[in-house]
Amino acid sequence: MASKADIILGCQWGDEGKGRIVDLYAADYDVVARFGGGDNAGHSIVVGTQELALRIVPSAVMHPHVELFVGGGTVVNPQTLLGELEKLAALGIDTSRVKISDRAHVVLPHHVSRDAAAERERGSGAIGTTGRGIGPAYVDRVARSGIRFADVLQAPFGFAQGDEGAPFDFAQGDTAVVLEEARRLGAHVVDGVEYIHERLNGGKRILLEGAQGSLLDVGYGTYPYVTSSHTIAGGACTGLGIGPGAIGRVIGVFKAYCTRVGAGPLPSELHDERGEQLRRQGGEFGTVTGRPRRCGWFDAVAARYAVTLNGLTSAIVSKLDVLTGFERVGIVAGYRVGGRSAGFSDAGDPDLQTDVEELPGWSESIAGNRRIADLPAAARAYLQRLQEVLGVPIEMVSVGRERSQLAR
């Protein structure tokens, strides 16, 4: 009997703590499949004193029984992936479980250089990309001039048309090195469509892992300050080659407040000591870039938009412990532009104003709590309010960085 695939994805601007949630849920699945993005994503997992920062490999490496699949909707830098596999192997992890779809595209050196050049040209309007060549790799994919792993393994490379029609020699320099590294990954490459459907049809339990966050989706995020792939639930179908009828639960991860790396709208951003306190207490620095994240209160308008986009069946709230010590905690309950009520599509309007609802904070440590019912009254009231604005049940709350620090 065919199985359904469940999805776990981020529902803000990324950095919601999806990796540790996927790691937790993966114990009950046979396959964890990544459906989009590249090594611009950084998923952190903390197990005891050991911390893993994964960029491409799905966040289920600590579960020996789980197959790890990098889907066709991704773009992969072979150097990054080889380095990641080497580090995992050194920890005694069986990396033969990692499979790559033949439809996944290869990130090449000229993608990285084009990424950096594009950001320089934008000047003060720079988007704030990670500079890892992800956008240009997706541009080439859509322009039908990209290189897939299938191409690397099946054909020799010579000259091709590069930017502005100039000939580009795939067989020379750094590009030749990267293509050779892609060939070294050949033992991991599979027919991606056949792979995922064999497991669906075989009744395997499959978990689909998103990268970045829903509000960075190239089509439905805060454009143009977005990533270059589809990060919403629909992207799981196109990124893996499965139909919507194969999707079961859709679980959204929300941070208990909001953060964003780089430029673009963040309506709830705090430009005062409270924002600094969130950054300091939450360790809000990019996993991949190390850049400080902009911080603000939970944005209910953006959150409801994400619930709608993804068709969420439930939610998980991460990093609730970071709010400990605030006398009052805020929720952006509404937007206004020119005196009228506004929606998320107005998030980038320079005249946008926010309506902030404040609730009592709490000072008691919640790091040891494992039941939501045992949290301080103010923390429970805050979660109840979040559940009301989301309109879906909250399954779980994280109360610390370690994988066991979760309250249900």
C-alpha cells in the first residue's frame, strides 16, 4: 500500500530550528528527503555535547536506519557535499545512506562569482545572499543551461554558451575540478523519481525536509528579498517529483519570535535593547554566514499567511526559552497602511505601521520542562495566544538547544 509523505518546513524567514525538529521526528521514519535549496541552508543539531551543522545532507544523520535523500529540486555544490560526507564518516556515520537525485543541479565556480558580482552591482539595494552561487545556479536551471548530476555522469564536457553568449569552457580550471568532484559523488546518484516512488509505493514512512523559510519563497515571499527556490509545501512536490495526493501532514516550525538575515521587510523588527537581548539570548547568528540576525517580536500577520500558503495541519514553536527574562513579550497582531488595515502583501510598504499586542513575560527557567502544562502561567498564556492566531494546534515547544529539550 502506498504511503503518504509528511512535510516539516520553516514558516518565517528561515532559522526557525527545523533541523533539530526533523532530527527528532526522523526516528519514526524510513526516509528523510530534502526538496529544495542548496548549501545556503544551515541546519543545526545538538546531541549532548556534540553539535552538527548540516548544509546539504538531510537532518536525520543521527538515525542509522534512515535513508537520506537530496532531491531534484536542490542545487548542490560538490565540494561542500564531499566535505560534509567526510566529516560525517569521521564520526562513524554510514554515508552510503546518502542518495542524490540525478535531476539535482551542480553549483559551479562561475555561479559563485556571478552571485558576488550581482550583489556588488545592486549596491545599497543588495538582497543579502549568502554568496554561495545558489541564485545563479537556479537561473541556469530555468534558462536550460545548467548541469545536472545526470549530465555529469553521462557526458563529457567541452564548450558551452556562458553569460552574454560568450563561450564557456567546462573542461578547464576550477570548473573542471568541481565537475570531477561531482563525478566522485556518482555512487550516491540515483534516478530521483524512481527512488522516491519506489519507497512511497513500498509503504515506507517518508519525511520531507524544507530549507530556508516560507517567507523567503521565490514566488510567495517578500520579493525580491527572497531565496531562489520554492520553500513552501508545494515545493516539496515539484522538488521531489511527487503529486499532492502523496502528501500527508504538513508541520510548520515557527520561532517564538522573528529573525531575518540580510535585507528585506521584517515588520516586527526591534531596533532597541529588546532586539539586542533577543539576539544575545537566542545566539542569533547565521549558521552558514555567521552574520547577526535582525530580531523582532512574533509576527501574527506573517504567520497566518504562512499557515495559509502551506496548508499546515499543525505547528511547532521553537526557542521559547529565549523569551525568558522579558518583562513583557510582544506579538504583532496587525498591519496598517495609511489608516487602513493591511495584509502580508504590504509587508514591504515604507509607510507600514504595526499593532503590537503585549503579554506578561516570565522569569523562571523553562529549560527543564518537558510538558507544556508545567510551563509558567505566562508562558502557557503566550503559547495559547500563538495557537489562536495560527489557527492550528501547537504540537510541541522547544525550551533549549539540546535535542531532548522539548515540551509537549
